[in-house]
Amino acid sequence: MRGDDRPLPAAEVYRGVKVFGLQRQDRIESVVKPEIDEVYLITDAQALVRYAADAGHSPEARLFAAARVEAIWQLAAEGRAIRPRVDLLYLRAAIGGLDSVKWVSIYRHGSMFDLSRAVPRDVPLTDADLER
């Protein structure tokens, strides 16, 4: 097992969002890409935080939702505007481990921290799949 914490391998990039490998192509097409499209349509920072924190969504869409919140907050700060009322520490904790070989769940689409609603994998990952 490697001690380093590497990002998960990418299968592709869709609309600027990294789509993880190690999942079926039909899941990418039927779940991941439509959820990324859904996140593009959300403009409310609090709604994006709720989306990012919901382990029932794909990790890729959750990470994208969190990145959008961070960008909204940063743009407001740079423009000296009122920042959205969101808890950035909570947001970062909610997405922790989603792009991590070390913390990926081998049984569910998500991290080892999101086992409550994360979608089960059809076939569990192995250490060989993750090169660890």
C-alpha cells in the first residue's frame, strides 16, 4: 500500500469537470454527466452546499458543487460584496476524501466518510484497481 494520497484516476473531463475512472461507462453517461449538468443550473450557494453534502449524488458532481460555492464566495470577497452565508469548513468536510485513492470507498461511489447514502458499486474496487 502506498503511503501517498493520490487523486483518483480520470476517465475523462466533462464540461471542465474531472470524471473518475473505475466505474462503468453507462454510469458515467446516465448518472455522472446529468448530475454535472444539474449542478451547472444551480445558482444559490446554500443549495450548492446541500448538493455537495448529499452522498446520494455522484462524487464528481459534489466536488463541482463545492468548487462553485468556493468560487462564488471568493468572487464576492474580491469584489467586496456580501459573501454567501455558507460554512466553508462544513462544505470542505462534506467533500473530504472524494478525490482520494487513500480515502475512496471500495464498496460505494464516494469516500469512506460518506457511507450513509452513497450509491453501492456493482463490483467492489480492489487494491490492484487503485494501485495501492
